[in-house]
Amino acid sequence: MYLNCHTYYSLRFGTFSEVELLQLAQQNHVTQLVLTDINNTSAGLNFVRKAPEFGIKPILGIDFRNGTEPCFIGIAQNNEGYLELNDFLSRHLYDGSKIPDRAPTFKNVFVVYPFEQVLLNELDHFQDHEFVGISIKDLRRLPFSKLASLKTKLVVQQPVTFRYKQDFNAHRLLRAIDNNVLLSKLPKEEEANEEEKMYPVQNLAAAFSEFPFILENTEKLLNKCSIHFDFSKDRKPQNLKTYLGSVEKDEQLLEKLCTEGLPYRYEEVNESINNRLDKELDLIKKMGFVSYFLINWDIVSEARRRGFFYVGRGSGANSIVAYLLRITDVDPMELDLYFERFINLYRANPPDFDIDFSWRDRPAMTQYIFDRFEHVALLGTYVTFKERGVIRELGKVFGLPPQDIDFLLTGRYVFDQLDHVSKLVLKYGGLLKGKPNYLSIHAGGILISDKPLHWFSATHLPPKGFPTTQYDMVIAEDVGLYKFDILGQRGLGKIKEALDIVAYNQPEKHKEIDIHNIKGFKKDPKINNLIKTAQCMGCFYVESPAMRMLLKKLQVDNYLGLVAASSIIRPGVAKSGMMREYILRHRNKGRAEEKAHPIMLKIMPDTYGVMVYQEDVIKVAHHFAGLDLGEADVLRRGMSGKFRSRAEFQKVQDKFIANCRKKGYAESLISEIWNQVASFAGYAFAKGHSASYAVESYQSLFLRTYFPLEYMVAVLNNGGGFYRSEFYVHDARMMGATIHPPCVNKSMDVNRIYGTHIYLGMMYLRDLESRVMERILKERILNGSFSSLEDFLDRVFIRMEQLSILIRIDAFRFTGINKHELLWKAHLMLSKNDRLEHPKLFPPRHQKFKMPQLNTTALETAFEQLELLGFCLCSPFELLEETPKNTNGQKDLERHLNKHIDIYGYLVTVKNTSTHHGKRMHFATLVDQHGEVFDTVLFPPVAAKYYFRGKGIYRFYGKVVEEFGFLSIEVIKMKKENYIQDPRYADMRTSKKLFDSKK
């Protein structure tokens, strides 16, 4: 009887989930129910999936509105009707056009016009599929309306938006947030009626007892509706079923491509390779995944044709078919990758292929996929209200002053001591937290469907400009739609750009580079030594302090070691305590036999019986605990947070433990192994995934080894990496580069290298407008370098405040004129009035000005750079108010082992973390006076007493300790050192005297 029900996917309007709606319906003895969210279909698929559990027949529709103003309700008679509704809604969401008062002529849709709208718009003629909706509150007016005579056209339309008063309160807050107004100023027309509730069926029937024909009409309408989506375990994939139009042609093409790929990938094809290939092909055909592999092959083939770099990773990288199709560069034979991780007969979904492109190339590849295939959309996701966001939004809605909102955000308050309004913010914040706020886009998921994607939901058009589904990846997989992950990353941009830079800076060497010669890179002792000594700044996954520490502890000097390290560093292994155990077993090979359970060691000999990869979870569940591969995969997916049912996961967990007991394992062993499995939650990598990362790391390391300066310029031009830009500039200097500030004749918008001279890009000048940058570069490219300030001003339209930025950073140093003198000249040449932006027909005659003798100090230049670039190009130690009391650095740590050291360091990065007891501690990486990196740790007692106050130079006193060959300092006390006073705002003589005294 309920044709108009809302969930919280009626965004910033509804107040509860689709499952709560079904629970509500069950409580009120409702057996048929229409879900009609406002201009949204996000809940539709899960509503259909869950309804049978509550004994309810699900029906889908859409409540079409302009804002909160109702237009009509569309109710799908069947799946074709749902497609019509989604097509119609999507068109309006794309172009932002208003929903018309009158519905189009649908073929498989019932249309219900609200009673109020019919009267307002004076609708008097209705087609067979059109009806007028009457709510309980409309019954009073119905007998006095001309609509009373339309007995066959009247149906019950009792909207359902709330369960109780609390829902209505939450609704009003959502409407105030949506309208960006104080709650007290929220217009009544922006709210729903408080009586939009569900009543028991018998109560609803009693309310309409004087109009039995309305109840009959409603029942007939509901009985004519039926919608179905297959959520069974045996469901067929809904992805594009064939690549060439028939299964036979697809299978022939896949076999042909694999045969062609064998000689490319393997110098010698042996029996084990052929057996692995036959096994995979047989299973891929049985599972119906042939087209999935061919579509991925199509995408990467197009990328190669366009000269785009890519890395294929994910569980699909465990496949020899993917390796032969060049979807991945990971050889599953070399790494003995576990076939059953990516595909087995128990697994309904195909393997994951995450294909990474350069962040610059990804949009072009996304466009290609939309152009190449018919039914394509980006995968949606929901952005929910988070605690901090809710406090900020509700603070505004309740009129709380900004400082009070900021105080609540700190969390350092005593609830009972707060004022009434602050308490309301926190109270109602709990009601909104976790509810959907708006629709967004999945990080990289693209759906390529056999049916039109509007078969499953409407799509909207986010700023990226590609149609995007209104549901997320979990429900997509439930219904049989499996995503293609097309991702963008800066690491590949660095590799590609580094090769381009080598091409112009060292053209004779560029021809010799084969960036895909991974086999050669793996054997290169220089590259492997960089890994062993952790000199990996700028190199993708291996540059972080934690990874640098791990590489040194493991003494990794080969590809397989790097593959393992890439996964060991993940929080799952570290959390279980197995990272330390892995290091111990790696350094002492006899320890594995002594400590590991024989079955665990047999399952995972390469990792000394320690679970490191996702497939290890499957192996342990299958071989150690006796679960079948399907159950093992439920466990693996549960660990990665992709499972649907907590109950299903619990069932598998119980069976894991029960099976172990049947096998006679000790309770302590069962507990230990299960804790290792559980610690993997959301963090473990597939081995093929780690191997893909290691391949890209080797490519980066090759460039850093043989073309370090070109590579570092590419790193900077692609947004850096783990660290701030200044540290990549520092690293380039340490490798022999001469760093120059921006120059109007030498610099581009990005960094540019000439031999060993790197000119910083104008992009670092934070206040320089992009249009000014464009003008300078365009003029220089068209008409050559600038000869003087006068020449520059004759050719480039620029305002004084923008010109002063360039002069202050010394971008006109080629003139040989002091920048103070240039600033005087600029002020005299540029009037205060805005200059007209037009080309000059005749070069102007410039008046000669006599300038006083002006000087610029090195100290002044350093502070100008600090202000304009965010860092200075001299050593920051030169800016200290007091000269360091010693010259200790990273080189001195070894001779101070187990002793105390007094050392100065410029802060690179701090990792704030907590102990198991919730106490704060810090790991900090710093650069010493000689430019070398060292590491410190502040344990909770010290962290409680001392804390880092932003970037700058700190003096530490602490004990040098060593763990597995990695040296660090356990800090006892520390102090931030003061910089000299900025000479531009201080007594120049005093500052200069201090500066000179330190030289």
C-alpha cells in the first residue's frame, strides 16, 4: 500500500537506510513496498536484494522533484520500466534541467501525481498508466474536490520519510545544511510534513475505509509490478559478455594472443609453462571470463599504441595469461604465484586488474574506454557525514560562533561543562554521522556492461564529465558487475617525464635506454646496491622512512627481496608482530625451522612460514585449516573489507577454528595463527600486486642510478612524492646539481635542467598568477630571450605586484643589476594606473634614471626565497641565530653506538603514532649539517615532554641505538633552534653582523 517511501539516499532529506525501511515495513505487516527516493536510485539494488529476507515483494520507482517541490512519482512495472525511469532521470541530472510537471509517455511505468500538484497545475486528463495519489491528510479535502469523481484514477500515496520524532529532527537539520541556513531560518516549504510515516496496514485501510476503491486501485497497481535482479551465488556476470560478438571467436582470439605472447615472454617454453597456461585457459573459459581478459588486453594495447606507460597489478597479476597478454609485467612462473588466488571454481567474481597510468595519461585512457565500448560508466561511491564535518555543519546550523566550533573539533572538552547549543551539536551529530552526504566517484572503477547501465540505476555527471553510477562497488559485484580499475599515479609520470628530459639533456644516451629491460635491471649491482643502502629518494614505493628502515634491516639487494619487503611493510604484517619475526628468520635461516609450524613452513617456504601476502591467507585457510577455496576466499575478502555479510564471515571464522581443533592443533597455536590471519584486515597485498610495485620501483631506481638529475627533475615536476619538494631539490644538489631560483629567460612553468644546472620552475612562486606565467613563456618562445627589464616590460603585460615577485626572487639576475635597483626602476616605469593590455606598435623611449648604490645580502636573499618559494636555496643551518655547538652528523652515529650524542637536524618528516596503550610517540627523519639523513624516535615519556613545532632545525640529545644494522637516535631531550631575525624587517647591521660571524 505504500507507493512513496524514502531512505537516506534521498540525500539531505531522508533519514534511514533501505534495510531499516524493510524492517519498518515488516513491523507494520506490509507485504509489498515501493522504494521511491528523490531523484536517486542508490538504494534500489540492495533494496531488491534484501527484501526477500523480510518477506516483502520489492518494487522500484523514483520520486521526481525540483528541489523539494514534488512533480510526480514513477513506479516501474518491470525491469524495462526501471530502465525508462533511469534514462529519464539521468538526462535531467546531466543537464540540470527542471523536471516537467507532466511525465513523458512511459511504456512500462505507472505515474502517480500528488493530489496537491494535480490541483495546483489543474491536471484533468490522465492516461491509462497515470494516477492521482491521495495521502491521509488529503482525505479531508478529497470529497470537496473535482478529483473525487475520478474513482479509477485514485491511489493511496502516503509518503514514508520518518519513523519517529527524532527522524524528523534529523531531517530538519539535513534540510538546513542543504540550504546553508540557520535552523531557525529554514523555510517551511523546505521541510517534509511530520506525518510522513508508515502505519500498520490495518490502520491505513481503516483511514481509507470510506474510499474502498482507492485501496483496490492501489492493490491492483502493486500486483502489476514486478522487478528482478539475480543475486544468487550462481549468478552470471553482467559485464560485456563477448568481445568479438561470440564466445567461440573470443576463445580463439585469447588462445591466439597467448600463443603469440609465449616467445615474447619466454626464451624457452617448457612443460610447466604450457601446463600452467592450459590450466588457466580452461578455467577462464569455464568461468566465462574470456571477454574480461580481452577487454583489459584491448585497453593496454591502446595504451602502448599511444606510447603511454602503465603497470598492471592486483590479483590478476598472478596469471600467466595476463603476463602473455602484456596486461602485467609480472612473471608468475618466476615468482611461483598462487594460481588459486586470482581465480578458482568457487569464486564468482573475476580477478582484479588494477591498471595504473600516469596521472597525465589516465583521462585520455578513460575517454578511450567510453568511446570504444557501448555501455560504460564510472563506478560511484557515497561520501558520508564524518564526525568533524558534522560538527562543523551543525555548528553553523545552530549558529555556534566559529571559535566554539573549533573548540568542539579539538575534542578536548568536558560534555557536562558545555553550553546548551554545543551539547545539541554533539547530540544531533550522532544522528547524522555515517549517513550519506553526497555521491562521488570510486577511485578508479569503470563498469563495462552487457546491458545498458541504466538497467541497474540512474547515472549522474560529476565534474569529471563521465556518467557515474549511483551505487558502489559492493552492490555492483553482488549483481554481477565487475569493475575495471583504471588508476592514475605520479610514479609513472616521473618515469615517462624522466625519459623525455634525458632525450633533450643527454640525447646521445637516450637511444640506449630500454626502460622495459626489467630482467637486466634486476641483475644490475649498482641498482641493487641503492636498494641495499636505501638510497631511494623519489623512487615510488620504496622512498618512505619506514621502507628505508626495512630495506636496511633486511639488507635487500634483489628483486624477490623487494617484492617481499613491499608487502611486509603493510600494517597487517607489522600489527601481528610478524614483521619482526620475518626479519629475525631472514637474518638467521635456522630460526624458521625452530619457530615455524611445519605445515606453515611447507605452505610458505619463501617467507619462512610467515604470512606476508593475501594469498597466504587462502593457503593457510585451505591447507592448514581445511577450508575449501571458496570459503578461504570469503576469509580473504573479509580481511580486505570487501565482504558483504558479517554473518557469512563469522561462519567461516567458526569453521576455521573448528577444523583446526579437529586436526588436533593446540589451542595456543590455533589462536596464534588466527590472530595472524585477522591482523591482515584491509592491508595485505597479493604477491603479484607487490611484484608489480617492485617492477616499477626497479624502473625508477634505474633512472635514479644512471640519470639522477634528470630523474629528480621529473620527480619534482610530477608533484614530488612522500616528502616536500625542498628535499628533492636538496637531494639533487647532493648528487651534483647546481640549483638556480626561477629566471625569466631560463625557467619554464616546471623545473628545467641544462647539463647539471637545474632552474626551478615558476610554479614554485606561490603568488605568481598562472596567466602571467603563460604570457612570459609564450612571448619568450615566440620572440626569444629578454635582454633587460625594459625589454621585458615592452613585451609582457604585467602588474607591479606580480613584477615585484619576479624581481625579488632574482628572476632578472641576467641583467647584472641589483634587485633593489630593479625594483626602483620598475616602480618608476610602471604607473599606478592599470596599463592597457595590447601590443605596442612602436617601442617606447625609456627615460634614464640615476639610481643610488644599492646592495643585496645573501641573508636577505635567503629570506626572500623562504617567503616566495617556501624554502631557501642555501643551507638552512646558515640561518641559525646561534652557530651549532658541534658538527655531529649521520656519519658519526656508528662511533656513538650505545652512547649519547648531541646532534642538529633540519626536519624532513614526522610520523605520529600511538602505542598499544594509546600513548603518543614520534618517529622523525632529519637532515644533518652535511646534508645526510638520520632518524630519531621519541618514546611516550619524551613525546609527552617535547613536541615538534613545524619545520626548522632541532637540536637533539639522545642515545644511538641499532636494530638489525639500522641506526637511530632514541631522543632524551630536544629543542627547536631559532633562526636569525629576518633582515628585511630588522636592524640590517645587527643581522649582517650575526650572519658574518658564522661564516
